[in-house]
Amino acid sequence: MIWMIAGCIVPSLVVCWAAAMVLRKWAPRLGLVDRPGHRKIHSTPMPTAGGLAIWLGIVLPLLVGQIVLWILNANQSIISLPDFITPHLSGLLHRSGKLWELIAGGTALMLLGLADDRRGLDWRLRIAAQTLVAVVMVALGWRMSLFIDAPWLTGAVSVLWIVGLVNSFNMLDNMDGLSAGVAAIAAAMLAALMLMTPRPDNNQPQLFVAGLLLVVVGALIGFLCHNRHPARLFMGDAGSYLVGYMLAMTALTATFAGGDLPKHAILGPLCVLAVPLYDTASVVLIRLREGRSPFAGDKSHFSHRLVELGLSESRAVLTIYLATATCGLGALLLRQVNAFGAVVIGLMVVCILTLVAILETVGRRGP
């Protein structure tokens, strides 16, 4: 298993790191520069081609993996594979078509983000395009079941889930290393959950989804080498759209409950993503209450309020990392506990979010 984890993370990390190194120099020539001013906290122009580097870090290793899969399936005697991989070759090859379907949607959103980074698109156009991509993916079969026979409802919730997470990580991208780091933690938690949660139909680990999430983790770690404080490269809207989409879609692809698994395990993704989703919801409510557009940027995020309380930017980001990890660790236990245990985990997540709310309120009103 350790070789599978390393084989997914390391190539994407190296590709993204190298691509980011090149794009740091080329971004200004491509018009991908974020200039200081207004609500921006950086003082010098910053290249914003990180989203393209993350996309390359995900797509290139997957493309190489697809080619290798074709070769191995044609002639398995070329290389001796570990015993735990061989039984899954045909299944991986069968599902690879769905993989590139997923990547196509992510590529469309990444290109939308690039256009937004270069020209600054109207928020209504952005939401319309994101919704269109989400609707197409749901129509192709990417949707949550919720254990109810109401396709219109599950389809609508799935579209809202995709668009919501895309914008959640876009709004979270307001400090060095914040959005990418939270996404890396969330993707790692979900990958661990997939390796621990067998499919109800064959009782095997969900290697397809786990492997994809680990590739995302690798790309994000490679990008964080350039984005940690003080950042030398931003992910831009291209990166935040892509990252939010990948987390949303892998959660839709995964199986968290059913068969011998308790139904409350379906709440795993909500636990893992509780902090970024809460931050987005609170910021939107604040802006609406003040009569402003929910998509007009400002400094009302949890991270900004922590800095207002006296934390350094790095410690504010670390605080949000720890809150995200704490909620995510609860998700790892959901499938192993009964209903009472699930309630306890839910209360733990609520306590974390309540602590966030208290700190936010103090940050707005002053100590």
C-alpha cells in the first residue's frame, strides 16, 4: 500500500513543483499577474499561474498512468506487479473513461479561471459557467444518492455541492498557502477514508478514488512549495476552481455508506470540509447583511479575523489547518461507530465551528 501512496503522490508533486518553477517566470508574459491594492494583502505584483501548474501536476501523471495501464493490460508479463494491484487492473481500465470525463470538467473550469485571472469576469458569468459544468457532469451520472429515490432532488443537491465547493475554495484563497493547504488536508483525509472504506459490492478498498485524491495531494504539496508564506506564486481562480471541483467530484464518486456500512458514514465529506464550507457560508451571510454582493471580495474571512486578533499570517493559516484536520479526523471514525458515536463526532465538529464563530465575532468587534 505504501508503494501505491508514494506512486500517486511523488510524480504529481514533482511535476507540479517543476511546472510552477517555470510558470513563475512565464506568468507575466501570459498576463497572469495579481497586482496589489484594494483588499489584497500582498505588496508586490504576484504571478497567478499556479492553477495551471496544479492542473499539469494532476493531468500529466494520470496520462502517463493511463498509457502504462494500457500497456500492462495488453501484456502483464512486461513487469512484475504487486499482488494487490493485479486484480484491479481490469477495473481501473474500465473506469478510466470516467476519469477523463471528470478531468474534462475540471479542465473547463480551470480555463474559466484562467480567463478570470487575466480579464476579471463578471461573477454572474462565472456562476453560470460553473453551474453549466456541474449540470453536465450530473447529467452524465455524477451525483450523490442520499439513499432516496428522487433524481431531481439528488441532481439539484449535487449541482449545488459542486458549485458550492468550487466557490468555497475560491473564497478561501485569501492568504499564502491557505486554500491549497486546506485542500491538501481534505484530499488526504478523504483518500484515507477511501482506503479504509470497502465498496459494498466487492468489499475491496476504493483504490480508484483514493489514487485520484492522492494525485491531487501530490500536486498541492508541489504547489505549496511555491505558495507557502512568503508566497512566490498564487494559484489564482484557475487553481481554486480546479481544486474545489476535484474535491467535490471525488466525494460524489466515492462510496461512504451502504451494504454493511452505516448510513451515517455518508456525512464523512461534510466533516472533512466543514471548516471551508462554514467560512464561505458565514462570509456570504455577512456580505448580504451589509447589502453587498456575496461575491465582492473583502477581509471578512476567518483568516483575516485571526490576523486582526494579533496572529501572524502564518499562524492564522496553521490554526485553520488544525481546525480542518480535527474535523477530518472525526470523519475517519464515522464508519466504525454506532449512531451514538456519530452524534458525538457531529457534536465535536459543531464545537470546532462554534469556536471558529466565536473567534470570528471577536475579530469583527475587536478584543
